[in-house]
Amino acid sequence: MLDLSIDALPGRYDRQERITWWNQDRLRRASVLVVGAGALVNEVLKNLALLGVGQIHVIDCDTVERSNLARCVLFRDADNGLPKAEVAARATKALNGDVDVVASVGNVMHLGLGSLVPYDLVICGLDSREARLWVNQACRKLAKTWIDGAIEGLRGLVRVFPPFGACYECTLGEADRRILANRRSCSLLTPEEMEAGKVPTTATTASVVAGVEVQEAIKILCGREDLVALNNRALVITGETLETYIVSYTEDESCLAHDTYDSLGVCVYDDNETLADLVLRAEGGTERRHAVAELEDDIVRSAVCNECGYVDAKPRRVALLGAGDALCPECRLPLRFELGRAFTLAEAASLVLSEDVLPNQGVVTVRSDASRHHYVASRGTV
Ligand SMILES: [Zn+2]
Ligand SMILES: [Zn+2]
């Protein structure tokens, strides 16, 4: 007799599960952070949802514009002006109710590094070099793989950066490094500069590049890292001629981004506590007189105007500075900033841990003599 029960019908993922190395259960349990919510990420999210990747978190700070509609499968006319991450998450969830999709509206570079701990993998669809650098350093420290995609016109690039071998920073040329070093020391990139250089792209290029990004991701999430073709390599696709080739990156032994945490503890802290309170609690209360506490980001310790004598001694993360913050509020001349991220315990005793100084889930490193300990600082009730 013909079995007409629902269990007898092929399952939702039947066709992909016929691939011999496929592991749908691992995909269901997988957790992926997706950075950006533009043309590439629309395609990335669509693919992840169709394939049944269980937990997806998308972060982006932009809103939907009319010019996005020609490239973004998840956006509709009615979404104009709404946050891209939220619109994309809702539409992704509608594609497959099996998957959990969470949206964050914000800049990935403002996240505490510890926020990335829960994810198996990070997939990017960014057009900002600064954000790529941030993701690269964060993933390397946490020993996570990240996948980068880039599109321009009919050309595309996909590359996988595992926590070993050449990283994104290793791929940068001398000129790139000079620009970045310059920006890092003043780090006053305006939102306009970040937005600059909107490149021509099409839905087809986004679709091809995102397809390869997710295909590599699936191998990793299924536990088949041995199948990954693009570890420390880039697939370059030229849409006009359909010429494709692979570039292998060489590890730069002197690259400053190759710092991986050997261990990562957790420390809860209250509002209004100081960095010294946190260090002493994290280290079990033992007084370490020579300890130095280091934050993830450079902190503006003071901003001084040489012209009129204006002084702002309120500490702030450099990442939070806006375009106008570079100028003296009194005489509009450029301020001189004193930056630093390492504090002695005496200095740390007067540094209150507001959001301006340490993001929730930010990492604090305590160095003393020969030891180095890292803690995810979690804002809560002690
Ligand atoms: Zn590197
Ligand atoms: Zn001034």
C-alpha cells in the first residue's frame, strides 16, 4: 500500500543531503555572523536560509535606499528608509522558518570583541577596508575563520582567512599599509569618507560571489575543512570574459595581526566600576602591582588645543569619534590627541568603565611580568 504519511515524503533538505559529505544536523546547529547587509549579504543570507543554517546574526548600520532594489533580493519598495539588517533578517526568516535570524543595527567595529565568541564562522559582504581590518584582527585573536567577498562591476573576489597562514593584513601592499597606519594614528575617518567610493555592481556579480562564499562556508560548517579550496587564497572572477584564477597569499611573518589569544576568561562588571576593579576581580583579587591592563581600542586620554588652551580629559574610544571631534569646539582648530590603550593599575583606578571606554563584551588583557590573561568583560550585576 502507498504510504501517504508526511514522514514518507522527501524532507526539505533531501536534495542537498544526497551529497555524500553533507551534514544537515551540523548546519542546523551552526551559528554564523554575517557582516553587512548590501547586495552581497542579501545573497549570502538567502543561501544560508535555503541551506538550513540554524542561527544567523546580521549586523549593518545602513538603511534601505531605492538604488539597492536592483541588487538586493530581500528588499522591497516598501522597505525604503528602514534599517537594512532588520529588513534582511525578516525576509530571510520568511524564506525558511527553521532558521533563527537576529539583526543588529550598528557598526561591527563598535562591538566588543567577545561578542564574536559564539559564532562558528564570520561571513563578510563589506565595502569598507577598515571594517575588514577589524573583522580580520578580531577573528585572528579568537581563532575563527572569516570569509571575505568583494564585487566591482562584473568582477568579483572571494577569499577565506582561517586563523593560520596569511591574513587579510598580509595581503595589503605598502601603500595600503601607509594609509592605514596614518588613519590608525589619527583614526578620524568621517562617515562620509567611509561611505565614499560607492562602486558599480550588479545583482549577477553579487549572486556569483556570494554563492562561492557560502559554498566555502558550508564545507567548514559541515566539518569538512579539508574541502575548503580558498584557505589563504582568493578566487578572482572576471565577469566580462569569465576568466577565473586563484591567487595564493604569502604569510607576512612580521604582520601585526597574527596575535591569537591562548585563553579567554569572562569577567562581569557593574556600571560605575573602574578598570582596576575589573582587573582585581578577574585576577582573583591578588594585587599585581606591576600589572598593566590593556583595552581593545585606543582611548583618547586627552584632547588639547594648542591654540586656545582648551582641554578635554574625558576618556573615549577612538572608534566612537565623529568627524567634528577632531576640531577644537572653541576655536575650530585641530585638537592634539593623546592616545593609549594600556593602563597601569594606578591609572586604571580612575578609569570608569562606561560604554565610551569599553563596549559590552569588550576584551581586557592583563599583562604582568611573564603572564598575559584575556577576559571578556561582560556588563551586568556582580
Ligand atoms: Zn597577517
Ligand atoms: Zn582651541
